[in-house]
Amino acid sequence: MPDSMSDEDIVRDLDRRWNDVYVRNDRSPFSEILADDLRATWPDGRSEVAKSKMMEPTPGRRVEFSERGFELHGATAVTRGRIRVEHPEGPHEQRFVRVYAKRQGRWQAVSVHVFPLDALNGGTNPSGSMGSLAKHSVRIETDRLCLTCPTPAQIDDYYASIVGSNMFDTILWDGPAGPEDLHAFWDPDKRDPGRMDLDLDLAVIEKASDRYIGGVSVRPVGGDPAILDLGYALAPAWQGQGFATEALAALVRHAFEQRSAERIFATIFVGNRTSKRLVERLGFQHEGTLRRVVRKRGVWMDEWLYAITRPAWEASES
Ligand SMILES: CC(C)(COP(=O)(O)OP(=O)(O)OC[C@H]1O[C@@H](n2cnc3c(N)ncnc32)[C@H](O)[C@@H]1OP(=O)(O)O)[C@@H](O)C(=O)NCCC(=O)NCCS
């Protein structure tokens, strides 16, 4: 490497060579590019020291890189990009963030974080470009439901189905003051599902009718994606048919598999037995009762605390 190369040139060169590893399907340059203690965070949220794993040969695939980003902060550099990999079952797209550090005068990659665009956007986008809705929405499918961002027409229909109902008696939120509140809530410019530290709110859409029938959410506590607060509500006409169970089972799976969750909890007003039965069906355990913990319409309320942890969820899966 010529002495005259700037730090920026060196890191950009390492980053290009990293891309070439995949283009040429030759892992050997990784011995130099990656630090021995490089830590990788994979799309399923797992984090590990990964150099030896990354050096293992894998089948050659056609790859394309796009969306470059570069930042230099003293002895640390961050690059960002997007990779599209052709697989026999269709293309996969991922976004990645690579961190390089200069240690004892030598630049090497010290960590990489990979995010699945496919999972975030409900499948690959054949054009390779992201429309504004795709950019801001997650799509989770179950037999009868799709969890995603609703259309304006679905929002209006949903508002009509919940206005004046008792649906908000058992949750902290008193409901939208008008349809405009709901439209503002779903404003795609305020959402970024790629950010694991932000709330993920999803409308429950019944596939058969294409109607928006309820809402579910996971909200990181203090911006930590490992600890998620689960929220849910169905419009009254759709309760008692298993839709909430179906939606939340899929959302809990998504949170553990795609969003690094370690613990998902729900707080339920004491006495809300339908909600208690629901979380128990999902494998949540009662951890205690929080006394006079929230105020609803001026009244202090007790709440049951229910939670499921990653080990418990993994045990239930095996
Ligand atoms: C909490 C809430 C989402 C639960 O809704 P729900 O309709 O009881 O839940 P599901 O959609 O999973 O339906 C399950 C019920 O349908 C029945 N059911 C009918 N068909 C079913 C099917 N195909 N699969 C599963 N369950 C089915 C179940 O037996 C169960 O009834 P049960 O609780 O009397 O045993 C709903 O009461 C609600 O939105 N309440 C207002 C907001 C709220 O309180 N949110 C929770 C805050 S903590």
C-alpha cells in the first residue's frame, strides 16, 4: 500500500476489496481485511465473532452492490451499502453497515451489521428500487392476515369501524380524535422499519376482505430493540375469531427472528381477561401485578405484567 494513501483511500480500498470477495467468490482477502475479533450482527439479530465463519467458502452467486456511504471519524470509519444477491429461489436484498478501526497504524474491519431488506419490505422488489411505501413498511403474512402499513382508504374504513366503540376502554390510548389523527399516525415519513430502535406499528389487514381490522405494535423500551413492549387492539366486529392470536404469534416471531428481541412484554389492565387469555395462548408468563401504575381517564389502574423471553420462545419452537 503506497505511503501517500490517505486514511479515506485506505478504507475505501478495503471496502471495495470486501465487495470483490463476493463478486469473485474468493474469501482469501478477508484474512487481511477483517480483524480477528470482527463481530458480525446477522439479519436474525444474532451477534458473534465471525471472521472464521466468513472465510468459509460458499456457493458463488451473482451480486450487485449499490447505495454507498462513507464516514471517517478519526481512527474509526463507517461504510454503508446495499447488496442484492441472486439465489435460486429469487433475489435477496440486504443493507449493511461496516465499521473499520485503525489499530497500531493498521486499518481493518472490526464489525459488520447486516439488515434484511426482504423481510423489512415483504419480499424483494424486482426493480431493485424502493417505492416510498415499500421503504417505510414491513409486511408480515399469516394464513388470514397481512400486517403492514395501511392505505389511506383502509385508514378511513377502519376509523369508521372503531369510532364510538368501547375498544379504547381497556388500553391507555383514548383513540383518535378524528380520521386525520389516524392518517397522521401512519405518515410514512415518520416511520423507518429499518431502525430497530424505533417503534414498529402495523395494521392488521384481513386478506379475504382487504380491510384494516386492528393494530399491533412492538415498541423498544428506551430505544433498546432487545426489550419490546407489545401492543394490540382489534375493532370489535373482528374480535373472538382468533385474529389477534394469529397476528401476534407472527409479530412475536418477527421480533425474535428479525429484531434482536430478548424479552417481549405486555401490560394488561387488571380484569382484561380476553387480553390475559390471548397472551397466555402465545406462551407469555405472568410475572406480577403492577399496582397503580398508569392513569386512565383520571383513574389509577393496576396492570398485570406478562412476558416471554428468547429462551422460552426458542424452547416452545423446538
Ligand atoms: C385484546 C383483544 C385483542 C383480544 O381479542 P380476541 O378476539 O379475544 O383475540 P383473538 O382474535 O385471538 O380471538 C381469540 C378468541 O376467539 C376464539 N376463536 C374463534 N375462532 C378462533 C380461531 N380460528 N383461532 C383462535 N381462536 C378463535 C378463541 O376461542 C378466543 O376466545 P376466548 O378468549 O373466549 O377463548 C381484544 O379484546 C381487543 O382488541 N380489546 C380492546 C383493546 C385491548 O384491550 N387491547 C389489549 C390491551 S392489553
